[in-house]
Amino acid sequence: MKFNVNQQDLQQALNYCQGVIEKRSTLPILSNVLLNASNSNLTITATDLDLIFIHQINNVEVVEEGNTTTTSSIMSVSYTHLTLPTIYSV
């Protein structure tokens, strides 16, 4: 999976995810976000099994389609400190 996305759009979506994701979950997967890159869209999904958050960022340059999960706290901290307007993800 490879895509290029505006940093502000991604950061805003990850900030919304933080409100849904539990910090101390007994199921580690609930601390992750699902990233799905396809058809010029990046869909970010988070859940705590009671609530589900789905955010779609349009007009993303998707180089290679795919999906993955990753820890939301690591992504949020990593992208907060970048000063580039576009993020290149793999």
C-alpha cells in the first residue's frame, strides 16, 4: 500500500479517532486504526466495539492499493511532528 495524503487531512482524521479508541483495551486490536487506500480515497476506521468511526479522505493519490492496521497513538505522534504538507506512506 502506497499513498500520498495532505498532512492536515490525515492529522484531523487521526485526532477524531483518538476519541473513539480506548487507551487500555483488553483487546489490543482496538487500539489500532484500519487504513484502506483505494480509488483515490483513504478510509480510516476505528472502533471500541460500541462506537465506530469511519472517515474518508478524498482526492488521495493512491500509488498502490491496500489496507492495514496500525497503532493509532504511534501514527498520531509521528505525523504531528512533520512539517511537510504531503505525507508519503507505505
